[in-house]
Amino acid sequence: MEQQEGGKSFGQLVDALVFALKYPKSKQIIFRRTFADLEKSLIRVSQEFYPKEVATYNSSKHMWRFKNGSIIDFGYIDKESDVYQYQSAEYDIIRFDELTHFTEYMYVYMISRCRGANPYPKGIKSSTNPGGVGHSWVKARFIDIGEPNVVHEVTLETGEKTTIIFIPSLVQDNIFLLQNDPDYVKRLDALPEKERKALKYGDWDIFDGQFFTEFDRSIHVCTPFAIPKDWRIYRARDYGLDMCAVIWIAMDYRMNIYIYKELYESNLIVSEAGRKINEMTNEKISIDYAPPDLWNRNKDTGKSTADIFAESGQYLTKADNNRVTGWLAVHEWLKIIEDEQGQRTSRLHIFSNCVNLIRTLPALQFDEKNPNDVANEPHELTHIPDALRYFCTMYQAPMVISKTLPKGTYTPTELEDLGYRDTQTPIKVNVTKSVMKRRR
């Protein structure tokens, strides 16, 4: 897989041409998310430089046919169901342009179409920029596996062994672009910082369309530690048969929260989900938040999902399900602030063992129709952030109020009476303190 910005879309076409000429009667296909995207880019460019002496383009079939019998198809996969139009196809090379525009299911399904009885090499070659609906899975599959420019052996979903290589390509590598458009780099430099880092430097931790741009792994993710027994514990969940996502949240006396445990498992009926949650819980839960739809009653049994959880001893509190308000609350908790020593920190921290929340939260994107909401696709990314949203909606982030305290020594009770909550015993105050109060 190659990272695009160094002219890799053009490189895909050149590589496909060379393969078609080298291997007679070979079959290749190049994908974009929509056919309109293909026509505006790859098809138009291929018609400009593919030599007519060796191949002809059939506009009705969207296919190049070479005199040696090789073909290059152009295809699209807009919806996940579109993959089934290729269920009987066989290709030696499958190419995805702008891979992050596709879901993982689309990509994995097409792996099975990379086959054939001929002795030609088989492979899937992709090019992309950071960002898009598939950013998270592409990053996990190609970027996070190890060093770039190194061949890594991996096991596919089918159990087969294969090799993967990620080849970074920056704008400076595209000599044709720089020669023909020398001001392009200046235009990249004029972009906002996050977009510039993604497009100019290929930063995969930042991408266009990211919803929680304030998320910073170095600030929000922490090493697990033993939760003090006197901290208040909350639990929040998002439940469906497709995914049971539960988080355990500890709040310290400064009203910082720590998401320290998660359950993330699909195909659990309600009673089984209740059993697993109980197995993972040995703490006293102060409040257990859940979405309102869990109170919808089954017309056959008369019971709701919340009723069945109650039979497991889990008495749920109905959370506000206003999405826009909820995501704003999550933004508030994630906000980067300065502590009393001037260090950058946040009031929300996630234990490093909560891998699914860490993976999905920064991968969420804006909804194209409502920039104040999160996109529902891919839906797999939304489950555990929804659980966090229910907590954040119901328990708003604390508001920092600057308050000058007289010099002296204060007991925890005295500080709490003044609106300052701390776990330490007597504190000597010599400077102005930032005092926290809960936003009502």
C-alpha cells in the first residue's frame, strides 16, 4: 500500500500498464468509491497517455483491452452491497485508489477475488491519503503493523499468510507536480495545521474530517493504576446484538475521570451481556447510564432490555440521547487545559488497556449533513464512543473558576466547603489556586 500525495494515482496507471504488457491475458481492476470519481480522474488520465497502438478503451464496458489479451477494468464500490457484483470475478491484480474511502468489509471481500489459475503474480495494490471513512482500519492494517518500507508477514482473515508493505510518498517525491505547479507546496502550507500535517507530512494521527481533533494520545491515554477505593465509579453502555459496548469510569476528588475498563463484544443476548458485565464488575457502581431505546418494550414478552438487565442486578439510568449535546459534552471533557504547574492535561483520561475506545474515538468523523454530529459509517466505530457520550451528557465537565485563597493551611473539608476538592490532607496555600466546581 502506498500513501498518495507523491503522484501514486498516476503510478497505479503506469504500474497497471506495465503489468498488462508483461503478462498476456492478465486481468486487473482499478476501484474508486464512485464511477463519477473514476471518470474525472483515472479514466480521463489513462485515455491521455495509454498508447492506442497496444490497447483500446471500451467506454460502455469501462475497460481497456490490450492486443495481447490483457484487460484493465474500472470499477466502483459505493455501498457495501456493491461488492456482490464481483462475486464471480477473478483478477490477478486488484487496485484501490483512495483506499480510505472504502470500508474494511469492501476491501476484505475483494481479497477473495484476487485469484486465477495462471502462474502470474497476484496482489492488491492501493494508494491513499490519510482521512476518509476507512482511515482507522487502513491505519491499523498498514501503518501500525511496523516500520514503513519494510515487508511484513501477516495473516489474512482467511487464515492465509501474505506480505504487506507500506511505502510513504510525500509531495516532494512528485517531481512532475512540483515542476508543473511549483506553488502547490505553498498552498499546502496555507492550510490549517492539522490538514497540512496530514497532506504535506503524511501524519496518520491527524486527518481531514476528524471529529475529535483535540484527542492527543500522549495526554488522554495513561498507564493503568489501581483505582482508589473511595473514588466514585460510574458505568455506561451502548447495547445491541451487533455490539455490547460498556465502559467503567472512575472520578477522582478533583472531578477528573478515568475510563479504566471496557467490554466490547458482539452477538451477546441481553442476559449473556448482563452476566459478562457482572463478571467484570467488583466495584460499587454509583450510576449506570444507558440509552433510552433500552426501555422499549418487546410486544411479545412485555419486557424491555432494561428490564432484563435489571434481572441481572443492573439497574440502569436513562441517559439523554441528544447527539449534538452529547458530543459537545465529550468535547468539553477532552478539552486540553493547563494544570497548576502549567502542564498540558485534560480532565478525561483513558487507561491504555481500553484499546477499543482508544481506537475508535479519534477515528470518528463529521457527518457530512450535520457537522455537529458524528458520522454513523462505519457503524462499528460508534458503539463505545456512544457509551462515553451517555456519561458525558449526564455528567457535564467541571468548570474551572479562578479563586484566590488566603495564605494558610486548609483541611480537605475546608477546601471542599470553598469549592475545592482534593485527595491530599492539609494543604498549605501560598499562591492563587484554581478551584473547580461542577457546572450545574
